[in-house]
Amino acid sequence: MELAICVRNLTATELTAAGRFAEDNGFAEIFVPDSARGGALDAQGRLGGRDAFIGFAAMLSATKTIKAT
């Protein structure tokens, strides 16, 4: 069985650390929603949260087996 971790609103540095933790502890993947606040809109109608792709790029460069979803 493969296990995953879901995280929200982490910086690229924090996501990299989470990826290393997951890899070291037998998890298969890290899931990050498209928006750290679940798609909530700010007062100007823009999506809030961090860009998952930026964090994933940092995390995947520092890990060998973790999948990013």
C-alpha cells in the first residue's frame, strides 16, 4: 500500500523538508491543492494561496522517490 501526505500553504523550503520527511518515512507522494486556501477568493476575486508547481520543483529536485500530485 502506498501512502501520501497532504499539505497546504507551505513555502518551497518547507515543502522540500516535507518531501524529505515523507521519503525518509516510507510515504509515496505529497499532495498539494492548487490553492492553499481550497480555492477561496480574495477581495479582488483572485485565488489565494501558494503556487504548488514552484514548491514541487524545489521538492522534486531534493528527493528521489516522492511523487508530486
